[in-house]
Amino acid sequence: MRQPRLAEMVAGALRERIVSGDLADGGALPGLEKLVQEFGVSPPSLREALRILENEGLITVRRGNVGGAVVHRPSADAAAYMFGLVLQSEQVPVTDLAAALGHLEVLCVRLCAARRDRKRAVVPTLRRLHRASEDVIDDAVAFEQACQHFHDGLVSLCGSRSIVLAVSAFEWLWREQPEAWAHRVSALHEYPDEILRWEGIAAHLEILRAVDRGDPEEAERVARAHILDPRIRTVAGSDAPVRATDISRVNRPSQAPEPT
């Protein structure tokens, strides 16, 4: 078996500190001299370890007068960007990404309705979010934001942290696609018309009532019809592939500020 190199061992130790939170997100790694002294390795080995971590997106090495390494804890957005590159390389259409995201959100609704503590941990929050969207139904911009908060609540309250993170990654990547509803709203100002807004309110209320009753099957049925509505999730007939390489640098996750 191949013995791990010193650089890999140092990178592994620093990686563990970053993931565990011992090194704060956005904070700086100790200086090169201090790390060399701590690990008892040569500067070239230490620099190689830092390159490993930088390639993984866990640090950004700043060179010049503002030198040093900035820490980036792993995030769903960072995972989404890398996953987007994989989807793009396999020419996966945007409609496939949108459908996958929709199915995951439907699953979250079912899980919300199946929670034994839903009366305390789920329903009050969903009621508050639903009332907030009702209050702004005459304002298309505010209504769109309020509805997104309701959907985010369905995901975040599902009870599975793994699913929440997966949906967050898919959602970030979806919102960066030109075909996405969020993009059409922000760039083209295609806000939902009054009929669609009232349909959304009605669907949210049905979902809320099914969750409150503890009826996963009914909650899933209503959520599937609503969440997978092509007027919201995707452009009908679009076969455009997922694009990740087009995402601007400023929108990519885990980017350290540029040196000033």
C-alpha cells in the first residue's frame, strides 16, 4: 500500500480542523512559519498541503502583500457548483434538474406531514409563512419572495438534514440557470400574474392542512401538482443543458474577497 506523503498528512489534519469548525469560516490559517514549526515539515511540503486544500475549495491562498490563506467551510453551494460541472459534462438538460428538485421538495412535504411533532415543530411556522404570503398577494414582487419562503420552510422543516442540504444544493444550481423562474423574475421581471398567485395561495393552504392532519399521502398529492407545475419550475419543452461554467465568479460559492 502506498504510504501517504507528508503534504497529504498535513492537508488531512488541516482539513479536519476546517470541517469541524476549529478553524472559523472566513478566518485565516496560521502563518507558514508557524505551520512548519507545528507539523515539523519543510516549507515545500507545507505549500503542497495548502495547494491540496485550495484545489478542494477549503482555502484561498492570497499572495503578495496581503498574503495568507483564508478558510472556507464546505457549503451546499460549493457542492452544487461542482455537481453542476458534472451535469454539464454529461449534457443533462435543465428540465431534468428542475424535475429532480421538484421531486425532492415533494418528498420534504411528505416528511413534514409524517413528523410526530409537526403540531409544534412544523405547522406554526408554515401558518406564519402562509399568512405572510396572503398579506402581500397584491404585490407580485413581495408575493414571489413570500412564496419562496414558504417553500423553503417546507424543506427546512422536513426533519432530515441530509435532504435539506441536498435540496439547497439543487436549488442554488437551479436558480443560476437562465431558464429558472428566479432568473426570469430578476432579469426579465416575469412576476406571477394574479390568477397564478391565487392558485399558489390555495395550494399552499391545502398543503398546510394536510400536514396539520398528518396525512402524508394527501400532502404529497397536492404538493406534486403544485411544485411540479411547469409554469413555475421550468420552461415547457426546453432542452437546454445545465450550465455551470457560465456562472459568474461573484456568484460562485466559497470565493474569498479579492486582494485590495
